Amino acid sequence: MRTQWWQDAVIYQVYLRSFADGGDDGVGDLAGLRARLPYLADLGVDGLWLNPCYRSPQRDHGYDIADYFSIDPAYGSIDELAGLVTDAHRLGLRVMMDMVANHCSDQHVWFQQAVVAAPGSPERDRFVFRDGRGPAGDTPPNNWHSVFGGPAWTRVAETDGTPGQWYLHSFDSSQPNFNWRNPKVAQHFDEVLRFWFDLGVDGFRIDVAHGLFAAEDLPDAPEYDDGLPHHNDAMWDQPEVHDVYRTWRAIGDAYPPEPKYFIGEIWVPSPERLRAYLAPGGLHQAFNFDLLVQPWDAGRIRTAIDAGLAQAEVVGSPVAWALNNHDVHRIVTRYGQRQDLSPLDPADMIAAARRRGPVDFELGSARARAAAMLLLALPGTAYLYQGEELGLPEVFDLPDAARQDPIWVRSDGSELGRDGCRVPLPWAADAPAFGFSAPGASAEPWLPQPAWFGRHAVDRQDGEPTSFLNLYRDLLRARRTVFNGTEPLRWLDTGGEDVLAFARGHGICVLNFGSTPLQLPEGLVDAVVASSSGGLTGAELAGNHAVWLDAARVSSTSATSGWGLTPELAGPVQR
């Protein structure tokens, strides 16, 4: 039985900067989101997760935080955030924020104090400062690479103008790492959590939750001898991190009327290491990225699902699934590219979801629709990324001058980065900026929208029964009655290696990954609840399409005529 709201919830990720602009500056904000909350409620989601909207110089668009206790003026104010939470709760939506505790902005007052303080001072001890190597300290303290490219160390000038110590940054040089071995850092974040919880926020997604601590002796990474970045065990996933999350969990559990919720963005090389984050008293969930990065292949997808379900059984917490987010290329594009079936690099899984190459958009769209049906039929929590419900492809052809992602900048353009999945949403096909900004706004959106975005606009899809948007609305309505949120998944044997089919509760999800049509068992056609559109002809399911069935709609005899179905599937749905 479900005991917490998040255990079978669908949560919508809002990249605030690109969702809706309630003003005229071309940047999405809280006012724009508040005006569009009824859209999310009508879509049928249970909550929303806000990417960082704290005060920030926006070098990494909010993931470089200058003040954890305020809202960036470009997005609004604390009062508007509190109003958003109230409005959302009135509509039955929970609100989650993003917590970035591995690093802050170099404009944070603590780091500004550290730069002008002396080596060894209390101010510097709140960050990871070290002397350089070599006679003059000209070489970084170790050979670590930044995730965004280039060295993970930047040197400061001391107050007398001479070259001084180096500070660690796992990402951009504008994002210095905190020293979590300093108790003042832990105390600071305890206060941050309580501040936002007191305003009514329902939980946090934790950015780079496997970070916070690096190995205390900061050893060189021997695998860097080839000059290329690889996974660095000493930089991530240190055992001390689990004490932090036990403390956070205790803080969240103390809030009535229901405990606050924590989910981690955690990239670790093995299921065993992930389980430590989900131990009793730790985080409630971690994203299952294994499914997100898989190619369009029935065997690979099933293996990822089985691994996630096995993990859930061990830790006693439902899986959190996603197919898109703000860090990867959109699935319409990924599934429309040539599929790479080579093994994933466990040290860089995300690379599989950021490939370039030609795209068959018609094929990618069909597969993305089918994948949505798979995602929303799985047991556990589902996360949707804004624009996913519109079938938006990745925008590959942004002008170089318009790109702002630090990955693009630090890689000298060799990596496209993440701007292409962050282009502002199209709301109205014939409006300026496709309705992203308020009427009469003169500023262009912060990232340029391609002309073809109009085809995906909300108003154009709203009245089209077979649109992406209405498919998601239909699925989110049907999900609650067809697929019991806590019922276990049971695979069905269809006899086809390119087909995945499973039963859960009274619901059945069938997805044909191949090109050969699949014949549904006799009698099940009358049980169709939803299809990914255009793929079902009589009892024949076309390749790259999916269908949902409700066995409660048919008799026991016809429902059990194939695939290993059992008579227990028929009958009234139990909630």
C-alpha cells in the first residue's frame, strides 16, 4: 500500500528560466509559472520540481548560488515563491526545490571573504583551498579534471597581488566546492532546509548528491595519464556523505503533517554504492538513470527496468524513473538517431544521452510516444521534463553566439552542452515568442526559439485529439485507474524478442520495439485504454508503438488466451 504521496507520483520538472515569462525580459519567472499552474493541474501531474531559482549570477543558470535564502530578482521574490506554493497546494500540487550543496557561486559572500582572507584562515576553510605543487606553487594541487572540461582547480591572487592558493571546483571555475568537513558548512545547510520548509516547500531534489566530500588527501587520479577526463573515485561518493543525508532526513521528518521528501541525483558506478544513499534514514529515492540512457532496444530497456525493480526491492523504496531532464538531449531526438547498442561507459553514462548525428523526427516521435506509455505504466515515481508532453525535439542548430552552457564554453565548442533542451517553451503558435512572454513584451527569449517550434505549441496541440499533449493527458488520467501505483510488475511472454509486455494490477502495457507488427491475443482488443496513436489496426500493433489494455474490461476467458495472462486479471479494479 502507498504510504507517502511521492511513492507513485508523477512530478513535472520546471526549468523556470524557460517555462513561462510573466514579464517582458525574455526570462521565465515565478509569475509566469503561477499563471500556468492550471495547465499543470489539467495535465494531471502530482507535483513540480523547480530547478534552482535562488539569487545567482547565472554562470550556470542557477546552479551557481550566491544566496541560498533569497530568490533571484530575475525570477521574482520570496513572497512570490510562497504564493506559488500556496496556489499549487490549492490545486493539489506539491512543490519541490533544487538543493545545490556541493558548491556555490564565486559571488557568494563566504567565497568573497575567503579570497581576501589569508591561507589557513577560517574563511578559506569553508572551501577546499590548497597550495600548488612545484617550487613556486604554479602547478595545481592534483591532476583532477572538471566535469565541464579543463582542470578542477583555479588559482587566486593574494591580497598583495602575488599568485596564491588554488581552490577546487568540480564544475565551472565560478562554482567553488564547499569543504564539508567544516561543521559550519553543515550548519549552514541545515538552516537552508528549515528556511524553505517553513515556507511550505514539500521536498528537495539534491544536485550532484554523490558529491559534497572528496577524499581527504586529494590523491592524483592515475587514469588521467591519457589527458582525458574519466570517473575519479577520490572526487565523489565518499562515505561521510551519508551522515549528511541522515541529518537532512531527520530535519524533514520532523515537519507535520507529512514528512518532507528528498531525491538525489546520484551517478555512481554500481547498484551497491547507490543503495548506501537509500538506506533507512537516508534519502527517500534516487533517480534511475540507467533507464534514461538506454538506446531503443527491448532487451536493454528490460534489463534497466529489472535492475531498478531489484534495487527497489532491496532498499524498500519505489523507483524514480525519468526519460528526459535538463542535462540530456530530448528523447524525440535521441530515439530518432541511429541507435548505439555498444555497452555504456559506467564512468560516463550520460554521454550516451548527448550524441550528435542525423535525426529521423517522425521515427523519434513515434518512439517517444511509446516510451511515454512505458514510463507511466511502471511502478513507482515518474518524472517528466517540461516540453516532454509537447514532443519537443532537441534544438541542435542554435547559433554559436547564443549558446550559454559552461560545457560549451569550457570545451571550446567540442561539446554542444545542454542549451538545446532548455529553449523556452512554445505556448501559442502565432504569438510573438510563441507566447512565452507576456503580451506586449519586447525582449527576445533568452535562448532563440526555432521557427518550427510553432508546430509544437500548446494551443495548436490542445484541440488535436491525437497530439502529444493529449496523449499525456489521457495517460495521466488512465494511470490512476488502470495501473495501481504499488502493484508489482509481471512480465508477459509475447513470443517476440522485440516486444516488451507486462501486467500490473489490471493494467497491461505492450510496446513493440521492432518493425514487424505484433498480433494481440484474441479478446484483448476490446480492452484498449490508450494507444500511442496510429499504430493499432484491429488486433495488430505496429512497430515502434505501444498500447495500454485493461483486463477488467473483458471476460476471464478472452483475457487469458495468451501471453501467460491469468484469470485474476479480470474483474473490478482494487484501489
